[in-house]
Amino acid sequence: MNPIGLTLTNPVPLKTTAAPSPGSGTFGQLLNQAVNQLGNSQNQANQAITGAMTGHVSVTQAMVSMSQAQSTLDVAVSIRNNVVQAYQSVMNMPVG
């Protein structure tokens, strides 16, 4: 009997080779996709600004593109800050 008083009568074996679900990938692939999306939104905003300066794009469309790019960047920075904070928490844990 364990300290809590519960016994596991029918344990389920862990799957060691789980097939990835559709749309998922490794962490590196997901991170790469996120960085590419961030770069794409920044490029779209730059093109919209250039188009607004040349008169091919309205100023409103350029401002919307800039706002979307800024939102994407804010999310990326927030995620980075949380990852750094989690890393620092793990590194500050006592060993032993």
C-alpha cells in the first residue's frame, strides 16, 4: 500500500512511440513556424508601409498591417519572457 492508501489494480502501460496527431510537430518545428509567421507579419507590414508611401495602399490598410505585426511581436515577446522565467525558476531550484 502506498502512503495515500490507493492501490493501482490495472496499470496502463505508457506508449513509447506515439504517432503525432495531424497538425502537430516537434517543438523545434512549431517554434520555427512561429518565427516564420512573425517574420511574415513584419514583412507584410513593411510592404504595406511602402505601399502607403507610394500611394498604392491606403494609410488605413497600412495601419492595420502595422497593428497586426505589433500584436504578433507582443505575443512573441511575452512567450519569450515566460520561457526565460521558467528556465530561471528551474535553474534556481535546489538540487538534492
